[in-house]
Amino acid sequence: MAVSVFWASSLLLLCVAATAVAEERTYIISMVKSEMPSAYISHEHWYTSVVASLKEVTTEESSQRHMVHVYDTVFHGFSAKLSPEQAAAIEKVPGFLGMFPDKARQLHTTRTPQFLGLNSSYGLWPRSNYGSDVIIGVLDTGIWPESKSFTDHRIGPVPRHWKGLCQVGPGFNASLCNRKLVGARYFVKGYEAMSGPMNETLEFRSPRDNDGHGTHTASTAAGRYVYRASLLGYAFGMAKGVAPKARIAAYKVCWLSGCFDSDILAAFDQAVADGVNVISLSVGGSVVPYYLDSISLGAFGAMERGVFVSASGGNDGPADLTVTNVSPWITTVGAGTLDRDFPADVKLGNGAVVSGASLYSGAGLARRMLGLVYAGDAAYQKNGSDSYSSSLCLDGSLDPELVKGKIVLCDRGNNARVAKGAAVMKAGGVGMILANSAVDGEGLVADAHVLPATAVGSNEGNIIKQYIASSKNPVATIVFHGTVLGVKPAPVLASFSARGPNAETPEILKPDLIAPGVNILAAWTGAVGPSGLSNDRRIVRFNIISGTSMACPHVSGLAALIQGAHPDWSPAAIKSSLMTSAYVTDNKGRVIVDEATGNTSTAFDFGSGYVNPENAMDPGLVYDIALQDYVDFLCSLNYTNKAIRVIARRKVACSGQQMKPGDLNYPSFSAVFDQTGSSSLTTTFTRTVTNVGPAKSVYKVKIQAPAGVMITVKPDVLSFLKVQEKQSFTVTVSTHAVDLLPGDSEIVFGMLSWSDGKRVVQSPIAITRQEPY
């Protein structure tokens, strides 16, 4: 653990104090709000007094130093910087419910409305008035308010329910907010408690975005129309967000060293109090129990207030069990492609052409054949670099004598993709080819490189390496083809998009759905170039980046549109409409393909499918979920009453006859069978659907069951006589044990659909058979 250096003559007492300070960390503490002693005038007074009563906290000033945030809307309690001994003492305070340590999370980092089928003449856009009365709270890196995407031209008055403000700070004054950007705040106390004082020469102590990520996600969700938008000529056209008239409230929670739980929870608390209708969060971390997860806790409180929460599922695909933000009250979003690409091919000296992708926009190589070297063969041994570090093109790892004037083939991994190009250029290289690892597969992400460069898949990278190894004088060039539309197949599942199953609750299928998240054009900060590198001096109004971070705000914008069209729908109903209307086939009529492998994707990859906005506006039936349903679900997880109270913020008495986790009224199904002790495996789900279509409607069921599995639905016809009428049904899944090694599992997938002849209400079914150790 890092400790400040003291003079050798310091007293032993000071050394002991330094050790105590070094051991401090921030804890998030849940308290029973109703148990505040009558002597205190407010909950903040109570919490501050609790901290002040701790050993070694002797003055009001010291107490304030320890306090980080007070939570009062979506969560009850506070966060404070404490030693382990002080944290243990708080556990004995009357009213204490639970605590967990603060931790840092990371960001999951034009044509999309058209690809999604949104049309200004009919459908969801005009029906919702483009989301005009809906406010989207974006928890991210802040915002660049001068972007034309945030102009309030032809935008009506700020919605009456808005209670927020425009928080001032360096480079950000209140006049920067308007009828479009209705509010902006920043949350820095958790960051500084964990990382020390902010370096204000590197980042703004204000809502201003010096990273670009927050500006990009906000404009993706709700940016205004901007003509002649592009990234240095790529993706030229009109840029617009999914909900162009929705309002934006920016909550800056992410800083140079990450996004801290205590700040995220404070932003949730404030955003809901301010009056947002939708929260968009492109941030994530590891999967933990819901009562230890700040995003889960904040989202539960937001859901209870009628706020829809969408979050990115993470970029750790294509590995299984990587999806994050898995709480059932969160809409978890994965990433798919558009039908747009930015090809940049590698032509080798032997005549072979290898496909790649790039957003490089400077002077090209004029099709000149230049020397080609594999970075792993060009280690700079004079400074101790080895072939592994040079293969990754780490800064300073390449020998200038071996790469000068050449194109360098670098392996993907460890450092940023664009940073590899900078390392090549620093060593005198004139071009770069970035090869995916076997884990990354064939999925390509285009980047705005600082030198002529392109990305190629793992197989293509191996072809180039074989050519280099077999040639005495390997040469190559890179040919850039600009923007190409109408690409097939599309959509494709992004290779980086995190995959299921759900590590916390396998009975809840995650991710929920996928949305455009690859090579997305949106507004950008003026503080950094498109590569994000500190030495990139290019200033752009728009940037093209990829990630589930980009997919999430698409769903946030769609939720705003649906809420505008159906203001009485709950967050669960909006989520259901998006999930059950999603599609699973590409523009070639095949099931969506996995970019990483070229194989067919499954519900553990794309959830319910790729978002389909127009069908989501009129889904016919929805799977609604009430607050008590979620409480019953938490009881089914065998959480303690205290743990459930941390989430639900109320006393909970779980009944003896508890539901199964899979009986939550979720729009998808996940049957998990433990093969211990029985060869016959059966489970039954209960679901209730609400008619939001025509009053008199008849829906018939259709089942697609995988081989070796029987799926039955009772009743198989649902007849409705009025709007908002509810009907229940059961789904029984039966199968037999299969031969598996201990610890192995086999997963197959089916589909359940209800149709009235016009609408199709579709739900995936995952069936997992697992052999325990």
C-alpha cells in the first residue's frame, strides 16, 4: 500500500497516524431511515453525528473530512472514509443495516435511427413527439455543452416536473444549460476520497467533459439534428439522437481513475430527486450480490419512482459469463453492428488482400508497397524490452532501427488500440496493422488512428504473420475505402459484447437485448482528439467509437420515446415492449451471426434480440412487474431480511412458500437443471401478460422447442375483452439428463411466441443442464 514519504526525523506518532490514514477507505453504509433518534433534525445530521462519534474523529471539521455523500432518495444512508476499526464500530450503531466498500468501475467503451426504422412521417417518432417531455439522466463523464447536438432550437419549455439545476464550476456556467440540456451536475467526493485531490490541469472540476464518452452517449440518446456531420469525412450525413426532442440532464460520475460507487449512487439519488424519467448508465464492474452493488441499489430505488434504467452489459465478450449490470430491474444492453462499414484493406507483396477496418483520415500510403515487420520481431533490446511487450506495441518497446519507414503488425491487447499506432509512429514506423487475438476473433473495431492503420481479424492476422515469416523481403500497403452502406449481413453480434449466462441469478436471462454499438457517430468533446490520446491535436465535432457504452443510450432514447407515447407505462412494461418486439434475424434472413466466430448467436449473446422500435410502440402484450414482485424475487434468492431491506428500504417478511427466482414475471425464460439424483428434469414457470393492444384480442401460442426438450403452455390461447386486462399462463419445460463430465453444462435454446395475427410477442427460452462436481 502506497504511503506518503515523511522526513526521517518524524515522530513515531506521526508514522502511526500516516499508517492509519493509509488504511482508510470509503464505505457505503445503509441505515434504517425510520430509526433516526428524535434528537437529530435531519438524517444528514444523524449520519454526521455517527461519524463524529467514532474514535479519532474529534472535531466537526474532521467529521466533514470523513463524510463523502448522504443518500436519501433511492438509497438510505451515507458514504464515509473510514479505517477498518471505525467501519467495525459503525456496525454497532443503532439503525445500521449493512455496508460495503467503495470501488471503481470503468466505462464500457447518424445512421442508427434509419437502421432502426425510425421515421419522421409515421410511427414512434411523431407518436411520442420525439420524446419532448421526457428527461434522460446520463451518468457518465459529463458533457460538452457547446456541441450543436445540444442546441435548444425549436424545443419547447422545460418540462414542469424538472427540479434540477446547472451546477457551475471551472469552464462551466449556468448559462450553458438550456431547454435541451436542462441540467448538469458533477460528483467528485468519492473519487477524491479514494484517489486524492484532483489534478485540475488534467480534468475539469465541473460537469464539463474532458473525455468525450459522456458527450457521445448523451447525444446518441437525445442529440438534436446536426447537418453535415462526420468524423473527418467518415459517416457523412445528418446526425441525430434516438429521441431528438428529449431533454438531457448530465451527471458527471467518471474521472481519470474511474467511476466510483459512492459517486454513482449519489448521482442516482440526485437524478431521481431532480425528476429524470430515464437513467442511462454506460458503466460497469464485476457481478456481486444485488445488495452489494451500487448500480443495482440505485436502479431499484429509481424503478420504484417510475424511472426506467438502462445499463451497458460490458465489453468482455466473447467469453461466457461476462455480462454485468444483471439486476432484473435494469435493462441490460449488448452491442450489435449496423449495415455500415469503414473498410481498409491490407495488400500484401504476394498479391493477397486482407480485409480490415479503419477511420484513419490523413494522407494515405498512395498504394506504395512498404517494408512490413511483425512487432514481436522488433523488440528494442537496448531498453530491456522483450518480444512480448514489442508484439503488443507498448510505448518504447519497438526498435527504431527495425521499424523505421515500415508498416508494423501489432497484436491487440494490454494497451489502447490507438496507443499502439502512436508507439509505432514514435519509433519511426509509417503504418500499422492491428491483429486481433484468438480471444477477440474476427470482430473489427474501426479507430481514428494517428497514422495510416487498419484492424484485421485473428485469422487474417495469422495470414499476414505467415507471409512475413515466409518472405525474405515482406512488403505491404493499406488501402482505405471510406464509408460503405448496405453491408450484409447486418446486424451482427459485436465480438466484444459481453455474454451470459447471468452469474448472479442464472434464472434471469441476460443480456436483455442488443442495440447498435459498433462504429457509432455522435458528438464529441473539444478537449481531446478522436483517438483520445493526449498528443492527438485534432479537434472534431463528432467521433465514431464502439462499445456496449454506445448501445446503452440507444435503448435509453427508445425508452424515452416509448414513455412519450405511453406515459402511463411502468419501467417494466417499457422493458417488456422492447424485449418481446426484438428480432433475431439479419438482413439476409439468418439468425444473427456472432462476429467473433462467424457462428450463429444465441439468447445468451443477444438476449431477446436486436431492438425494433416501431414494433415496441405497439407490442400487444406486456409482462409487467410490480414492486412487490421484485421483493418476492429477492426472497426467493434466500437473502437475509437485512440484505433485502438494504435494497428495498422497507421491512420485509418473506413467507414460507416462496416463489422460484424464475417465476419473476420476466419477458424471457431460463430453466436451470441440476442433474443430481434424477434423470427426468421438469420445471414450470408462471407468467402474467397485460393487454395494451386492442380491447378485444385473441393470442395463440407458438413454441419452438430444441431437440430433446418438451415445452408446453397452458392455456395455449389467451382471449382479452378490454385494455389492461391481465391473463396468466404456465410454461412447463421437460427434458432428460445427458452425459456430462462433473462441472460441465449443456445449453440449448427455444422460443415462445404469442400472436394475434398482427403482433408477435416473442420470448427466448434457455435450457441449461449442468452436472455438479
